[in-house]
Amino acid sequence: MPFEGSLEDTPIEPYYSAEKDKIRQAVNEWIGVSGEFDAIADFDAVDLQALLVSP
């Protein structure tokens, strides 16, 4: 849950909710598989790859 706990003690708290995260995941899935875009950058995969390759 990438946004859980973010923006605490700010005027827009609470930013994270489980419902918003479900929507975020659905949008990300659509972006990845819809074919509407020529290319996408999957920063989650890049970050994970960096963790796996790091010594």
C-alpha cells in the first residue's frame, strides 16, 4: 500500500483508504493491459528489479 500513512498531519489527511487503493490498482491494471498507450513505465517493476540485483 504505497500511500498508506502519507500526508499525515496535513490538511488533506487521511489521503489513503482501502477503497482508493482498489481504484488505483484497477486503473494501473487498465493502463498496463488496455493497449491505449504506446508504452508504459512500470516503476514498481524497476524498483523491484533494482532490489533483486543489488548486492
